[in-house]
Amino acid sequence: MALSLPMVAFGFAALVLLPVAMLVPFRTKLVVKDSGVEVHRQPFYSNPVLIIAVMSGLISAGMITAIALGYWQAWRLVIPAFGGLVLVPLLGVVSFRDRGPLLVRADGVIFGNGARYEFDSAATHFSVLSNGVPAIEFTHTTGEASRRRRVVHRPYNIDFNTMLSTFEQLQASHSHGHRVTPAEIKAMLTVTPPDDVEIGESVQIEVPVEEGSEHR
């Protein structure tokens, strides 16, 4: 039936967008600022959540157009069309919430949406999501209960153990009163751990610090 509806067929042609997010090569972009290091996410067109939102929107638009034009038995598309209209804003909210770079500072972490986790009042934990993906969980340890934030390595293309070790080292340094420079933070984030290190396992590695470096 769908093939007999040109607009619906056009909508399903949006399925070709999904491989775009899987084929775009990963990048690692670190920008050194006076206040810390910005860890940038992958480009928007490599975000599978955003691609699925666009794809669902096109498919729903095709279905709604078919219904409005009165194609034969197009009324059967009402439920999937409505489902797509619900899915698009939900996925859009998820993408908007995870927007922007991660600012890693000597005294804490600031997410792209403005959420702040200061090392004086926050803790980091290693966790594994329900889909088996390792994550770093930020929680506030003082004040009112607030929503937890999780960081996974794929959007930033930084080794997971490297990210976890960096946050743990920054928190330890801050508690001991040692001020870590942005150049040192960048050096921590660019470490490649040995191949035999398991996820969540910590090792001690000495790395050179390039003062004045702005990009990787």
C-alpha cells in the first residue's frame, strides 16, 4: 500500500539518512580556554538521535499528506503518523539537552546546557547503562537533590578510561588544593591507555604537557 502513495514512499526514502550518522568519521576536538578545556561533541549530522528525529518527521509528514489527499485506505496510517509526531519532539528534547561542548575545569565540569558539577559538591562514579555502554555519572553531594548527568565517550571520541581517570584526578587534585592548568587537563584527556587496561580500571601514566597549545 505504501508504494502506491507517493508521499509516503518519499517519507520512507528518509531511511537512507540513518547510515549517514554511522559512516561519518569520528573527530576529537579539544579547545583550550583560560577557564579550562572545551571537549566538543561530534557534528550534528553524525548524531543518530537527531537523524532518527528528522527521518521520523519526514515519514510522518508523508503519511499526513497522504491522509489529507484522501489516498485509498490512507486512514490506516493515522496511528503511525501520530506516533511519529510524538517521537520527533521527544528526540528533539534529548538532542537539545545534550547540546554543546563539555567544559572541563580544574574545579568542576560544566555541560553544554549549563548544568554545573563543582568538585567541592559533586562526585563521579563509574556505571554501566542498561545497553551495556560504560558511563561516567555526576551527582551532587550537597544541597537539594538534583538530576544526575551521565557522560559516555562516543559523542566526544575520547577513550572512556581516559575520561574517567581525568575526572578522578581533577577531583583529587582539587581536594588537595592543587590547581591544574588547562594545558594539563588537555594532556590528561589526550592520553592513550595501554591496550590491556580494562574498562573502569585505573593506571598511572606520565604525560607531557604542551603549554600554549589550543587545539588538538
